Amino acid sequence: MTDTGTPKVYFTQDISPAGLVAIFEALGRALPGRVAVKIHMGEAGNQNYLRPELVHDLVTAVDGTFVDSNTFYGGQRSDAASHLKVATEHGFTYAPVDILDADGDISIPVTGGKRQTEAVVGAHFADYDSVLSIAHFKGHGMAGFGGTFKNLAVGIASSAGKGIIHGTGFSLHGEDFLSNVVEYAKAIIDSKEDTIVYINILNNLSTDCDCDGNAPQAELDDIGILGSLDPVAIDRASVDQIYAAPADKGKHLRERIERQNGTYLLDYAEELGIGSQTYELVSLD
């Protein structure tokens, strides 16, 4: 982080292509060179993933390439050909789609971490100069919530890297798993420095991830779009929005976050100096 002041998190209730572009423009950061748009294009059968038409105007404005890596758990995105087929079926056809680990993986350094010294990511990640992270914020069975950190860490990690994050046979849970997520995210963020923009979209707020082909429908009303240059601040602000929502509608998502101790991720990320949980919320509405 080059700005030592209180980070700003911009917010709009306008969940539309125009609202998304407005958030990006408010951040005031140009993305040079080849731009990787990290987005979850949805497991086959999932109904909650971010729709391609929502992100169309922003992705085309930055001349971006949709990127993701193959899964560790199997499913229909476990190899590049099948992953590309799902992306096409879900409508991600107006910009290139790059499965980052289609040609293997590379290692990038993790500095200051307690568990990892390197992050194993898709080899194609090295081909990009900038990253536009567009995360669908929602619940997650292991992390409590999935936002910017999961979008970057687990999404850009190769299938092999995902195996390291989760442990053999998905053996890691709680702080062990969350620490790995944070350390992988730190490696990715450090590698691009000030050429990353972070956006979270708070709609279709299911308790489960877009990697779940049978994720439940959202109980909580759509909230809006958040954007920041601080990855910790944006995920903290997103969690805060969930807790500010009506108690009856957000009950199960809040329970999921608390049961998995999801906010440990934010505490550890702040401890590693990735960003701040103190932020200024700036409404564009």
C-alpha cells in the first residue's frame, strides 16, 4: 500500500454495468498493459455466479481477459477444456478466457508468512501486467465468506496450489486454511504492487460458494457494489454490510461467517500489513 491514510471504500446500491463502471472510475487507478480480470465464472449448475452482462462494460473498457485456474476438487472445471466449456455455457464469450494453469504452474514468493514461503499459481499469471479483481461476495463452507481474498488466492492458485491451500484431502480447516488463503493472496498482491483494483459485488448472497453446483438461493436482499485499493478494507466493509442487513434475512450467512471464524482472515491479513480494517465508506449514490 502506497497510501498510508485511511483507505476509502466506495459504495453504490446500483448493481448494474453503469454502477460497476462508476465504482471503478471512482478508484482512479489505471490498469496498464495486459489486464487479468479475475472472476468466478461459476460451476456448472450454480445459479448465483456473477452474470457476464453485468461486468461487460467494465471488462471491455479495460480490454480485459477473464482468468481463473482449474479446480482441486474435481467437478466440471477441473481441466482447461471442460473449464472453458462451462465459461462459454455461462456466457463469458465477449472477451478472451484464459485458464491460468492450462500449461502448468509457477511459484511466486510469500514474504512474512507463517506457513508458506511460496505460492503455486497458474503459469499464465506471469503474462499479465495488471489485475482487476471482481469478486462475488457470498458465504463459503470453509472460509465463512468469499470475497477479494478468496477470489485472488484460491482463484489464481493452480490446481496444485489449491491442494496446498486446502491440505491433503481437504484436511486443513480454520486458522490453518485461512492463513494459507491470506499468504497466497499476499504473494499475488505483492507481485503486482499498485496495478490491482478490488471490487466486491454483493448480490445473490448465498451461504455457499459459486463452486457449488447446488448452492442455496440467497435469503438476503442484494446490497450493492464496493470498490477499494485496499483488499482488507473492502472485505471488512463487505462483512460489515452483511451485519448491517436485517437480522432475520442475514441470519444464516452471519452464522456461516462466525462458525468458520471467517474474520480471522482479516485479522491475519492486517497483521501481515496487506491492508487495514479501518476504512472510510464513500457512497456514490
